[in-house]
Amino acid sequence: MVKKIFLPIFCALIGLSSSCGIYSFTGASVDPAAATVNVEEFTNNADYVNPTLAQKLTRSLRDKITSQTKLAQVNSPQVDYIFKSTITQYSTSTVAVTDVEQAATARLTVAVKVEFISNINPDDDFTQTFSRSADFAANKTLDQVQGSLIEDIGDQIIQDIFNKAFVNW
């Protein structure tokens, strides 16, 4: 009896949410008139340049947007949304020392300045720096750990950018 009552209501709600085209199950909220996005190649202006970071972040942001929204990536300035991003920081620092004044923990920090332009609703435009860090044992070199650290930090930064642009919590 309960299934007979709630199933039609559930199906109706699912139908309404998918037909309006505004919300997705990922939490993204995209204007129904929007169809295209241009995630421009990230530039790298950090003092220390990781040669693959800009390409990885560009690809990750493009993949996230196209997999979690209905937007298509178009390499043109005539699109609904534009992302212009610059890596401004890629640095390590010591965050903990041992009792004999040796570094015990180091931290990799990555910061990305993002300019988001909405050609549909300019009120949604923003420029913001997103920064994330990850710690690693100081007895390891950056070359030994940066692959996995970049993966984690990159995922967090891409999620932060996506949330700022498309998730209006």
C-alpha cells in the first residue's frame, strides 16, 4: 500500500527535476539557457613550475564540468561560461620539526587564481584564488611524493572551483 502511494510521487519529483534542466544529482546548478563552456588552458606563473600541473588541472576541470553538467567544452570566446586560471603558487614549507631541530613534516601548497565569466548572468562572475595543501614526511623529496600530492591537491582545487561556479549552497 505504501509503495503504491509513494512511488508515483517519487517518479513525479524525478521527472520534474530532470525536465527543468537546472539541477543535477551532483548538486550542480546551471542556467537552463547555458550550453557551452570554455575552460582555457591554465597558465603557470608560480615561482617553481611543475611542468605537468597546468595541463593536469585544465584537463581535470574540463572533465568535471562536462561529466557533471550538460555543458560542452568549446575553444572559443563566444560561449556561455569562461574559466581563465593561473597557477600562482607551487611551494614547499616546513610545518613540523623534531626535538633536534630537523624537519619532520613538509607541506606542498598549490594556489590557483580563477576568473569565471558568465555571459548569461554577469552577476555570477567572480575572481578568486583557491589554495590547497598536503603534508608529507620531510625525509622524502618533493620528486618522490609530488605525483600523489598533486593528484589530491588538484582534486580538491577542482572541486572548490566547480562548487564556486555551479553549486549554490
